[in-house]
Amino acid sequence: MRRTLLWTVGAGVFLASAFLLFRASTNADQPAKEKAAAPAAEAALAKLDIGQVVLFSSGVGYFQREGSVEGTTRVDLSFPVSDINDLIKSMVLRDLDGGHVSTVSYDSNAPIERTLKSFAINLTNHPSLSQILTQARGEKVEVALTNAGAGAAATVSGTIVGLEQQKQAVGKDVVETTLLNLWCADGVRALKMADVQRLRFLNPVIDREFKAALETLALSHDTQKKSVSIRFAGEGRRRVKVGYVIENPIWKTSYRLVLGTKAEEKPYLQGWAVVENPSDEDWKDVRMALVSGRPISFRMDLYTPLYVARPVVEPELFASLRPVAYSGSLREPMKEMAGAGPGGGGGFGPRPGAAFGRAAGKGGESKAKKDLGFGYTDGRFGEQTRRGLSEGLDLGKAVSSAASAAKLGDFFQYALDKAVTLPRQKSALLPIVGKDVAGTRVSIYNERTQAKFPLLGLKFKNTSGLHLMQGPITVFEGSNYAGDARILDLQPNEERLLSYAVDLGTEVNPVPAQNSGRITHVKAVRGILHTTNKQRQGKTYTIKNRNDKQRTVLVEHPVNNAFALIETAKPAETASDFYRFELKVPAGETKTLTVTEERTFGETLSINTQNDEQVRWFLSQTITSQRVKDGLRQALVFREALAKTTREIREMERQLQVITVDQARLRANIREVPTTSAAYKRYLAKFDEQETQIEKYQADIKKAQGVEHRQRKEFEDYLTNFSAD
């Protein structure tokens, strides 16, 4: 029964492929005793070559390696550090023909010192042999000596007791010697470290730990690469596949468009895909597909180890001797986000291989094709090409489409019909489109682009049946270069304008019309005038054709969503930002296009805040209904009565102010003159008279203010209830 293991962290709608260098090797598992006894014989290397590449136009790619393994095998792959996160997120593994994937391990992102400290023998900080043996105290070793002496054994086995320093006399000098103390079968022996030729750990666990530490050191030399080990378990020879999504340069497109010299000739479109291999490994005979889609892709740091802070808990014996202090709230421990499940019965990821085969179709043979080309045959420039350079380039004959196009869900895929070979750090142009398309020559005028002249262009319709990805277009007229254009993503049968040169034989003069506005309706709602207004604007385009042939001119007039077209011919098409009006201008003639736009908008005016002149203006307008006019007239009556009362109050307040000021003069005079004088009596009489007047003015003002308050309320109540249409 076929068993497969799908190992992937993260998710993706499509697995896309990218180019990445890594080498694969296999090491057959061996029993621990054999590894401890002697170095194991290395199994034959199983290389997983690049078999399939699917490039997306979103900066990622799906990359698949394929090969075969024998028995239970470990395959080691090497990846740049920058790709490890994408690898963990998207890696897909399959062991076909009855095998299964056992484990996948990879080098930690922790510092090398942290990793080295985890082994039984710590090789951090370049330890000497003496320091290594000090760490291994209590372990059994086998020591080979260089100067064993007469009758002494050349090899000594024992348990490390420790190392010590002794001073020994050498001639007249005293030197310090390091001795290795071993517990042997016949007792403790002291061996000079200078006599130690070879030393081997007899404990297989320590031996493996020491070798693992050395391997870790070796892998750390290339800090830009990390090792990924995949263990395939099974019997016999089996096929295996390894696929993953990683960052990759987007594939790009460029086109050549040949316009025929006759009106009935269809334009010929040739498309090329620009593919890059930025890795350090050659691509040889890989199946390649190019997908014009932008799946959502992101990065997530799954490679860096994450640690959760934990409290320190004291043993109960000590904690009971002091007051209990509770720690703060703890973060929840991080959950592993890994998943595994059975693999499918067929391939995985996008299946461009299903489309490999014959091309979808060859472009029609037209004279436009024969006028331009970059002919090569079997990768070599031939005699035909040399003739083409002198007689006229032959685009159509030279290169035909080498890809089969197909719809892939919401995306579009070009599957290369032949395997691709591309050396490392190289780029390639691959032909993917070669077909006749529909197109009509036009002159495109846009005042914002070129104020005086339109641009030569083409009303292009994508009749190729393919999705055309955005890119530059080099335009040829016959065998002559005509200009460059640019196209955005284009679906099958979608139309798009292209412009590639300035039409100097056609001149356009745009003249704006004078803006005008008018009120079309007036109504009153609770004392508020609501007016409906219409504003009109426009522009006249005068087009002069000085060419010797008729010109079809497309005038692009900006779309203002607040305005609507009126009294204007219907545009040939409407884009999101422009109306496009089409005019056929015969040779040597002049035509005009008038575009008129109008908008309707409303305004509100409060009758209470408008002056009398503004109200009377509405009374004079014919668009104001009689009911509204009657209401406005009554509002003027209320306002006039209120204004009259307000004026009377202001006048009485002025008179009162005059008397109040004069009283200050009289008081000063009364204080200065004798009380028995005639002047005193006259001042006193005048003062008494003014007091009477003051009291009268104060009473009249108070009464008038009451009238004003009543009139104001009546006016406001009237306006609140005044509604007319």
C-alpha cells in the first residue's frame, strides 16, 4: 500500500517554484555499534536534481527536486539562510513506491556557541587536548604512546582520573610537564601528554557526541547556508520528490507588434518571457511553467527559536519558611504550529506538466510577419537571418511560440513545450506568444498627454486567446521601427489602446466653453429655501488633418463624475477616467467636436438670515411658484414690522442716553451754585423734569421690548410653519 507523508507548515493556494541551489546526498543508516567501532562506509550519493519550476508574477516560485533513493536513507540538502523560513512554511515531501517520510531536521538558528554547549564535549573557545580530557573525566579511553619504553605496552586503556602539572628536571633546567592520570587494570598510571600519539573514546555515546560537535563546527563555516536532512524510510529503490515555495525574481514579458503595410493585414504579436536563474546551480532539462497570477504570499519567522518566560519555583522545604509571594500572570506557552497528513496520489502544487505538449496554435502567416524577425535556427544565426537583415526582418518565420497556454483557476499558465536548460546566474528569453491579433489604427488625443498633437496608436483587441501579462511592446511598421508602447494585463478578447509615436500630421485645438449656471426650482421647507441649480461646462475640439490619408481620431475627454454629458454625441467608449469620442477626419479637412456637460446640485438658504434684497430677488424669478412668493411676501411683512419696532426701541434708548448724560451736567451745576439762587431753582426744576422723562422712556422701552419679543416669536413661528413648493 502506497504511503505518503505531506509535511508543510503554513498554507498557500498555489505552490509556485523558484530557483535555488542545493546539493543532495544520502547516508544509509547504520547500527550505533558499527559507528562506534569504526567510521562507517558512506552510502552512494543520491542527488535530487531540479525537475520542475513554476514561476509566478508575484515574486515567488514553486521549485521541485526529483530523484530516487535506496532503502532507509537520509538526504541532506543545503539552503541559504534567507530561504529557511519559506522552506519551513511550504515544504512538501513525497516518498513514492511504498516508502514514507520519517523525519525532517534542520540546523538551528541558535548561535553556534549555544549548540556546541549542548554536546557532552564542549568545543567552544578552541579547547586544547588537555581541556577536552578534563571535560571527559571518568570516561574510558584508549591511548597510543610514542615512547612506551622497553617491555611496556604501546597502547594503554583506562579511565580518565584527571590531569596534573609536575615540574621535572631536564639537565640544568626545570620544566613543567602535563601528566594524564588513568585508572587502569593494574592501578593508576601517569602518562606524559607529550608521549600521547593517539587517543580514542571507548564509550560510543561520547564518541558520537564528539563527532556531532565536530560536524556542527564544520557546517558553521558557511554562515549563509543551513543544512536540511530528510529521512526516507522504506525498502528497495523508490522515487522521491521535494517541493517548496521560496522567494524568486518575477518573470517578465516583452512583446513585438508588427503592423502590416496594408489595411486588411492583421497585426502580428510576438511575446517573450524573461526568466532568470539567480541560483548557483545550473538548470538542466527542467519542466517549466510561467503563471500570470499574484497569489498572496508573505514571510513569517518560523526559524528563530522562541522561548517563553517561566517563573522560578522554590522547593517546598524552603518556601514554607517564608511568606508566600505569588508571581504575576504568565503568558500562555507557545503552541507548535506544524501539521502533517497524507499526500495525494499524483503530483502536487500547480500541475503545469499536464499542459506540456503541443503548442496551442501557431500564428497565421501574414505579410506583417515576414517584414520583421530575429531569425535563428537551432540556436545559430543562419543564412536566412543574414538575408533578413538586409532584405527585411522576418519576425513571424524566425520564432514560433514554444509554450502551451491554459487557464489555471483564476490564473493563466504558459507551460513550456520543451525542457529548459539555463546555466546558473544567467537569464533567458523564452517565446510564449506568436499570433495574429485584431487591431485598428487610430490617433489618440489627450490634452494632458500632448496639448497640440495626438499620438499614433492602435485599438488593440486580444484575440490571441491568451492572457497577456503587462510589459513593453516594440512596434514595427513593416520592417521599420515605429516606437515603443506599454500594455497592462490583458484578458482574452479584451480591448486596449496602445500609443507608440506622435502624430505630427494631425493638430488639435481645444477651447473651453464659458461656464454657466441657473436655478431651476425653488421650494420652502420650514423657513428654509431649497434651490435646485444646474451648472453647464464644455469644451470644443477642433481637429485638422494635414496627412494624405484619413485619420480616425479618438479624443479622450476627462470624466467628471459630478457632471453628465448633454447635447453631445455618444462616446465610442467610456473608461474609468476618460470618455473616448471617435471622429473620422478625411485628409486635408477639419472637424470639430463639442463636449457639453451639466450637473445638478442643491443649495439651502435660511430666510431668517437673508437680507431683503436677496428675498426680493427670489420674488422676481419666474421659476418661483406663487405659493412660495406669497409666503416670502408675508415673511417680509413680519420682518418689516419687527424691524420697525426694533428701530423705535433703538431711538428711545438713544434719547434716554442723551438725558442721562445731561443729568450729570445738572448735578454738577446744582453742587456749585447757592441753594437760594434762581439758577439753583431752575437747575432743580430741569432735573425733576428729566427724571419724569427718564421714567417715561424706561416704561416705553420696556413696553416696546415686549412687542419686539412677541413679533420675533410670531416671525419665527411663521417661518417654522412655512413650507411651499
